Amino acid sequence: MWVAALAHETMYSYVANTGKFHDNNALRNDYYIDRWFTYEEIGPAEARRLIDDGVGTLDEDDYSDALAGWCADPKPLDPADVLSIAAGYNR
């Protein structure tokens, strides 16, 4: 399960291991093309609850390559910024 935000056709997912949102092209491709996952629109309050519950925590052994990429991400997004932007869309 991911907490994700779509902005201008870029999908950002929250990665608890880094505490940030990161560009997730694989998730974007699934959203627009593959549809292996299901998607449910939620508001900022629910997103914050899920983040606080640890959603987006990845096993560091199983996902070491992905986590290395996200840890090296030069432009991660702070959850507060993403959630405030999302709140603006829900008005």
C-alpha cells in the first residue's frame, strides 16, 4: 500500500524509510497503463493518518535498490508540502 499524490502527470509516493515523497515512475505507469493496483482517492487527513501508521515502509533488504535511489533523490518532497497542496485540490 502506498500514500501517493498525482501532480501534473507525475506520481509521488510516500516512502516511510526516508520520510519523504518521491517521484515513482513505476507507480505512475501502473496508474495510467497497467492497472495492476487499485486506487482510492483520499483526503489529506486520511493520508496523514496512513503515514503516521507507517504505510510506505519498505523492507530494506528486499527493496535495497529502490531505497538507495530514493535516498539519493535530489528533490524529495516534504509530506507537509504535498498534503497542503492536496488540501488545496479538495476545496
